[in-house]
Amino acid sequence: MMFATTFLLGALLAPPLAASAPPLGASAPRALQSEPVARTSVGMRVRIEEQPIAGPRLRAKPVADPGRADAIVRVLNVFPHGSGWRYNLEVTPLVEGTLNLASLLEPAEAGATWDPPTLKIEVEALLPVDVVEPNELEVPAPDGVGGYGTGMTVLGILWAAGLVALMTVGRRRQDAANSAGPEAPLTLADRLAPLVERARSGDLDTAQQAELERLLLAHWRDRRNLSATPVAEAVALLRADEEAGPLFLQLERWLHRPGSEGDAVDLEALLAPYRGTPDPGGDRG
């Protein structure tokens, strides 16, 4: 009788059997896994390293329109981890609130099945709740240091004055050039003058002498219809010519007797017959 009473009291006072406790080795229900894997702010990139995820190998879901996405995810590294994989991830959230990282991933192989877990990321807003736009930026006026502002103002005035002066002078020169009219074209006399002057001073070299003879013969053979006449005969005729003769004869004197009567010769008179003939080498333009 006493044994029965003792057993009954022990049964009433003993703690209830752990029938409701999970078996040893069983994992906790998914609802209890509420700790976020990361916390960040809108637009602030965060790295999640060594994150194990059971199931097939995963990749980031393609984003058709980044402007409408909740977050941008990059899978940096993947390592085997038991029956699943371990990931290094980079997440840039674009909205505030709680994001499920698993909803931004998908199996890398087409057709693979996967029961996504809940991997929360807490995202805070950068602005207070009642602020829609950033505050107006107030920029204080800089203090005057060493007269910098005054110096820049003076330099600006001087630069503007110099520019006006340059434009005015340039316009006056252009007006003067326009009023002067186009330059007169060169004549044969202009071409011959420096060569004749060199002959008078005895500085005419062989190439210049040949050029002078070529110009004179071409001019007078055309004027006197001597194109078909041999050069020696044409020169003899031109030496006796009233217009051509003076320059031909004077050149012979200078070339054979340098310095003779050089200063007494009137070059303007010698070159007068060639003033009205255009320069065969072109004009001033």
C-alpha cells in the first residue's frame, strides 16, 4: 500500500515527459531562423561571405529592368558545402524593408528543383520617414582671402579691354586693306629689275644670267616675230632694235666689264619698255 502511494506521488510530481521536444539531431523549424544575414541601407553595397545554402548550385536571377528591381545581386564565389554550396555574394539593395536573398537567386541548371530558404536582409532608408527629397544644400559664401576676388575682377576688366583693343585695331587694318584695293599685278619689269640691278653691281651668278637672257629673248622674239629665227641671229637683230637694244647692249657692258658706268645708268629708262607686259611667272596672288 505504501509503495503504491509513493509511486502515485512520484508520477504526479515528476516533470512531464519531453514528448513535445524535437528529436535529438533534428533542425529547428524554419520560422525560428529569423536573424538577418545582413543589414545595410538603400543603395549601399554589402558583401555576404561564406553563406551556406542547401540544394543545387545557384546563380543570380537575371534583371530585365534594373530601375524596377528590388536589389542587384552578384555571385562572387561558389564552394562545395556538404550536400549544398557555400557562397560569397554581393548585394546592392534598391528599396527599403526586408528582402529575402533567396528570392533573388535561382538554380544555375535549367530544370533543377529547389526549396528556397528564408535569408533575410534588413534594408534601412537613408532619409527620415517624412522626408521625400534631400534637404536643400546650403553653401556659405567664401570669405575674402587676400583680395582674390578683387584681383580676378581687375584681371577680367583688363582682359576685356585688351580684347576690345585687338578687335578695333584688326578692324581698322582690314578697312585700310579694303580701301587700298587689290595690288597691281607684277610686270615683266618687276621680274627683270632685281636681275638687272645684280648685273650692274657685278653680283649676277650664272643661273641668274641665264634666267635674265631667257626672259629677254622670250619677250622680244614674241614681240618681233623671231620665234623661228636662230638665237644668235635673233640676238644680233635685237641689239640693233630701238626698244630692245639699250638693255641688251648695257648688259653686255656690265657682264664683260663689271663696274663700268654702273652708277650713271638710268635703270628706269632701261626697264620702261617692259612696264606694260605682265610677268610671265604669275601675279601677286
